[in-house]
Amino acid sequence: MNEPSLPPSPGSREHVSLDLVNSEIHLPAGVRRDALETPESTTAWLVERGLVGEDAALQSYCQNRLSGLRGHLREAFATRVAGGHLAPGTVEGINAALAAAPNASLLHYVPGEGFFRSLEHPATRLVEHAMSVIAEDAVALLAGDESERLARCEAEPCMRFFLRTHGRRQWCSVRCGDRVRAARAYARKRAEAGSSH
Ligand SMILES: [Zn+2]
């Protein structure tokens, strides 16, 4: 059976860093979906979010860098949710992405035209620009008040991250909640059938 993809989890439309971490998902029956599987799918993911222009074509080097950032963000979010040790290099990796591209609008001077300012995104630094935007979002989330609401879906094998919209939300989507409830009902029925013999 071809399991359809899950809708975006709460908070991932507002936070591109959550969206990136959730770009690799695990569905029932061992199905894994990775939006960063190829350079082409990575480019499409970035274009859909307006992080690179429509005509961009990223190489596998860029794909690997972005999936490296995703690994660091996953590690940081998991530590924020569940505590415990942060893997070495996580903070450094996120900070490196943050500093990978200048976000300041720089001053230029052209004789005869005068001064002007513009944001530099040279074509060779597309992925650096995207990574710095994503890292900025992650840092604001992790170090801000909203991080209190960061949670991880408790429906195996999902594990997507989301922002809780109310106190005790345990699942990233209705579908995950339904799956857990159905599994519990099934287990209860089996237990009842077992005890009636
Ligand atoms: Zn889920």
C-alpha cells in the first residue's frame, strides 16, 4: 500500500527549521520518505519554500551540507524535548550555518552612480544563504519562549517534531493519533478475547 504523505505538523509552516527536520519521515511498514534524497529533490524543497530561485540547480555537495544541518537541528530539537547530552559539534554546526552567508545588506560604490546597498547572494552561495535563514529560524526557536512548546510525535514510528497547540498534544497529526488509538483498541480487544477463554 502506498502510504500518503503526512500534512505539515503544527508549527512547521511558521518555522522552516522544523520543516527541514521533518523533511525525512518514517511511516508505518518501514516506509521512509526523504525530501533531500537527491540534488533535484533538495532543490525542489528549497524552491517551494522560496529559499532559492526557481532556476536554481543544486549539486550533491549542497544537498549533503543541507542534510548535515538537518542532522544538527534534529539533535538540538531532540535534546530540547527530551533532555540529555547534546552530540559534540551540534552547536558549532548550527552556528557555522548561521554565519555561512552575510545577512547584512552591504554598501557598494560605483563611480558615476554613487552608493547603494544590496544583499549579496552570489550564485555559488545559494545553499549557504538558505542554510543561514534556516539556522536563524532554529536559533530563534531554540533560545526563545516558543521552545517550551516543542514536542515530538509519540506515534511510532513517526517522531516528527511540532509545536504543541494545547497542553498535552502527543501527536503531530490526526492520522498519527488515530493510528495509536486504533492500535490501543486492537490490543484491548485481543486482551479481552484472551481473558474470555
Ligand atoms: Zn506523527
